[in-house]
Amino acid sequence: MVPYDRCFRTLANPLRIRIIELLKKRPMAVGELSKQLNAERSKVSHALKKLKECNFVESERRGKYNIYSLTKSVLNDVKVKGNIFDVIKTHVEKYCKNKRRCRV
């Protein structure tokens, strides 16, 4: 059996999902992500570290900044196979709106 639990735990964090959604558009530095997410830099940095550990994002040093982007394999999966986040969003809107628990 393939251990999916780490991947699902990583994606279960709302801040990490929001980061992925922003990085789908273009690469960004921590400061820019923090501003757009209205979140503390330390929280964004921690979330990026977790996403990087699971190979969702990668970073490139540009001068004094680390620029984060989705990994090429993640970007390719989104373009070729479709967007799993849209599937999750549809499910949440259909079954979880204004509820504490999701029903399947």
C-alpha cells in the first residue's frame, strides 16, 4: 500500500491549499504570498516548508529572495489530468456548505 496519509495531511491545511492556488498563477516570494493571503510570514514560510517536503512546491534563489513555484510535475498534472482542487471545491460546495461535517 502506498502511504497517502502524509500527502492528505499536507493538503488538509487551508493555508497550504490557498498557497497552491496562488502558485498555480505564477511563482512568488514569501512576502508577496503573505500579503495576498493576509497571513503572517512565519506561517506562510512554515506552510511552504511542508509543501516543499512533499514535493508540491520548489524554490529558486533570486538575489536575496527565495521564489516559490509549483513543481513541474504538479503543474503538469494540473494541466494534463485536470484540477483535483476543482473536484474538491465542487464537493465542498455541494455537500459541506454551512455544515461542520462533510457528508458523502
